[in-house]
Amino acid sequence: MARSARTRRSRGFSADYWPGFVDALTTLLLVLIFLLSIFVLAQFFLGQALSGRDEAMERLNARIAELAELLDLEKDRASGYEMQMAQLSATLVSSDDTSDAANARIIHLQGLLAEAEGDIRGLESTVDDEKALSAEARALVELLNQQMAALRQQIASLQATLDASEARDTASQAEIANLGKRLNAALAQKVQELARYRSEFFGRLRTALGDRDDIEVVGDRFILQSEVLFDSGSADINPAGRSELKKIAGALREITMTIPDDIKWVLRVDGHSDAVPIKTPQFPSNWHLSSARAISVVTFLVGEDVDPNHLVAAGFGEFQPLDTSGTKLALRRNRRIEFKLTER
């Protein structure tokens, strides 16, 4: 009877221990399943949050792949642990001595589960960091878009300013062209008026000097042969020349009274010589002689009350001949004093 009582106590102890062990094993499996569910959900939401972010997705996929490998390893380890726990459970049925080892193994498995939870939290932190980077990138893109819009607005404003400036330039050019036409018309009118006064002046000179062979009108010039005013090789006006110049001065004073003040005019007195060289202490060249004769005529006209503001003296030497034939008559024609009423 004593043996039967021990047998019943032994069976009762085994029956009482096994339900607790099963409960602990079930709880451990539920925790594993819960953690795996969390991991699967985290992976799903991570894939949804990082869609469209190619570069970030590549990094996350690489990270997730690493974690997946780790998880597979953990799963393999968990499977191994489950097998070990099954073996331990079978062993516990046969021996109470193995319970301490099983408890130690369970504690070790709980530590591994804690490490897995830490890895999952690290993954969640990585996901949060990637989300922050994505938000920063979106903010940078938005800032660049705003700057591009501002730049386009500035370009549009500058284009509008340029168009307005071109319009003003076109209007200004049209106005300048109009003013140029008006100015040319006014100048043409002044030239016509001066030509009329020139014709009148030449007519008065012709009347005052009479019809002489040594006086010519060529175009817009009134020409006197030098012999009318000067002796050969001299720049001093002879008496006969003074008499002729007095007539010219009188005609010039009369025409000056009729020309309007707004017409800017001068009487240019041009001295010309023939091609025969001259070289004296007083006149080293024909330029000196022709210039001195023109100055003598201008000085005489000023002395006859002609306004010096309307007089110009110029010497051309032998370089503007009327006749290039080289005859005595040509030389005589080329030695001359020309009067030209022209614009100032």
C-alpha cells in the first residue's frame, strides 16, 4: 500500500507540473506570433510610406532584406528552440531533473525575444529617420519650385520692361527720323535762300564791275583774275584793284542788309596761283603767295565796313587750277581770287 501511495503522489506531481509548462510554452509562442505580426505590419506600412522614393526605397529594401535575413535566422532559431522545447517537454515527462535546464533555456529564449524586440525598435527608428529625410527632400523641392516661380516672374517683368523700352526706342527713332527730315527740309530751304542771295550778290557784283573779260562766274563762285588786283609776284592791292574792291564791298554791304539773321553765311575769299614756282624771302611758295593775297582782300573789305564775322580767307596755291593746258592763257586764268557766298 505504501508503494501504491508513492505512485499516486508521483503521478499527481507530474499532472500538476505539465499544465503550467504548457501554458508557459503557449504564452511564449503567442509572444513570438505577436512579434512576427508586428514585424509583418511594420514591413507593410514601411513599404506603403516609402513608395515613390526610389533612392530611399533602395536603402530601406536593403535594410529590410538584412532584417528579413535576421528574422529568418531568428525564425530558424525559434523553430530550433521549439523543437528543443518539445524535446524538453518530452524529457520533463520522463525526468524532473531536466526542469531546471528547461527553465534556463526558456529564460535564454526570452532574452533572445528581447533582442528581437530591440531589432524591431531599431528598424522602426530607421523608418522614422527615412521619413524625416523624405520630408526634408520634399521641403527642399518645394523651396526650389518657389525660387523657380520667382525667377520666372522676374524674367517676365524684365521682358515686359524690355518690350516697353523697345517700343519707346521705336517711337524715339521715328521721332528722330521725323526731326531729321524736318531739319533736312529746313537746311534745304536755307540753302535755297542762300543760293537766291548768292545769285543776287553776283548780279550786283556784275553790275558794279561791268562786263569784263577778266571776271567770271563759275557755278557758285565769282572769279577775278589776280592782275585786276595785284601786280605780278605781289600781295599788295594796286590802286585799280582798290577801286574794284570798293565796288565789291559796297555790293556786299547791301546784300548783308537783306540776308536774314537766322541764315549763317560767310563770304569765302580764296587765293589761287599758277603752277610757276615762286621762292622769295616774302613768299617761299605759291601757298604763301595765294594765302597772302586772300588775306589782303579780306583786310581791305574789313576796312570798307564789311562785317569780319562774314569773311574767311583761304590759300590754295597752284593745286586747284581752272585750266590744266599749261598755256599762257591757262596760267593767267589760274592766277585768281574767288568769292564764294556759302554756309558757315
